Amino acid sequence: MSSSGKPVAHLSALSSGVKSPLDAMRGEFILPEGWGRPLSEAETDAFWEGKD
């Protein structure tokens, strides 16, 4: 809502026939278990220092 209380956008779902570009690589690779875990402080430091 804008400051005047009027809607500024209308959100709606995509029609079922539209493919999302986010699905383009689905099934092309496998993410290892734990890939989304937070990095440790040592891993973060190594990343920013360009180390493996």
C-alpha cells in the first residue's frame, strides 16, 4: 500500500502453462548433503582470503 492507502501492485500466480526459468537446470546436478549449512568462521576467512 502506498502512503495514501491505495494498492501500488497486484500480485498473482503464473498460469500453469508457464515454465519458470528457475527450473531450467532441475535434475542437471546434485547438491551434496549439507550444502546449505552456514560456513564456520575459518571457512569464511579462507573464502574471503581466496584460499581453498
